[in-house]
Amino acid sequence: MAEYSDSTKRHWELQKLIAETTNLTRPLWLQLGTWIALATLGISVTGNIIQYNSAKLEKATVELETARLKFEQTDLDVKLKDKKQLLETVNSELAKQRAVLVRVQAAIASPSVTKNELANLTAELSSSTQALQNVNEGAVKALSISASPLARAREMELKGFQALTERDFEGAEKAFQESENAVNGYHYSYEIARLLRQKRSDTADPSKQKDIIAVILKKYSGGASADQKEKLRAMTQ
């Protein structure tokens, strides 16, 4: 292997130093190392921006879903409280009627009871019965109303998915809109109703029907039953 003299080595080192010095004196935009560094920095920054935006989107989605769940929980708590109050009222009226019945039975069994007393007790029993009936009717009505809006939103959401499985796109649009009207922002009722409105002219074309259903399955089918999802998947084949 050839050996080089010290003078030759010093010459090469000098040439290397001159080249490096020359490179440093060139404009910044002509230096390859600078471009590589800038490109690497740009890729890194772009990646960080994408990750940041993705994280923001995920956070916004979680916050939206949390807000929906809190709203539903609050609504359910109110409904439960109302139902408890209704039951307490019904139980109170039942207790009053039982007390009147006990007095009526005691009066009937008493040989000394007068017609006047029996008439008063009978009137009181009739009044108590009417009050209990009124309470029961009010409770039934109130409980049927309290089933809304969440139960109504869920009912119409399922009806909308069922209509889709039957290719009734007009009926599905109406059902999802009613679900959205019952509870604003309920699951994806608004998004599905909007999509069906925008694609009305496409629903007569079987191939385009598949595309519409495929979009709903991919993005908005969270509220569909397992059976409905299976039927919708089959429709996209």
C-alpha cells in the first residue's frame, strides 16, 4: 500500500480547508447542506402541523361527543326526576283514597252510624276517586310527553335507517329530519338528512343509491341497529 509524504498530506488537508472555506463564502442559497437542512426542517414542520391539526380535530370531536352525552344525561335526569314526582303524587292520592275507604268500612260496620255520616263519607270517597283518576290521567299524559324529545329522536333515527334498507330515500330523509328536529345534533341525523336532500336527484339511480348508502355506512351509521347495518352493507354489494 502506497505511503504518502507528510508534505503531500499537508497539501491535501490545505486543499480540503480551501474547499470548505470557499463553500462557506458562497451565497446561502447555493450551499447544498443548507438546502438539505431547510428541506428536513420543512418536512418536520409540515409533519408537526399535520399532527397538530389532527389532534385538534380529534379533540373537537371528543368535546362534541362529550357535550352531546352531557346533554342527553341532563335530559334523562330531568325526566327521571319528573317521573319520581308523578309517582309520589299518585301514591299520595292512593293513600288518601285508602284512608277514606277505611273510614267508610268502619262506618258501615258501626251500628250507630247515621245516614248523614254515610252520605258525607260516600261523597268524600267519590271526590277522592275523581282526584285519583285525574292524577292518573295527568301522569299518563306527562309520561308520554316526557318520552320526548330523546325517545322521539331515537325512534325517528331508527325509522330513517329502516327506510334506507327499504330504499325509501324520501321517507328516510323525513325521518332523519324529524329526529334532528326532536333533538338538535342527535347523533348524525342532521348529516344524513342533509346528504339525502343534496342527493335527491341521484336516488332514482341504483348505482348512485349504492354510493349514498356507502357514505352513510362509512360516516354516519353509528345509530343504526346491527341488523340494519347488515342490510345496508348488502345493498352496497
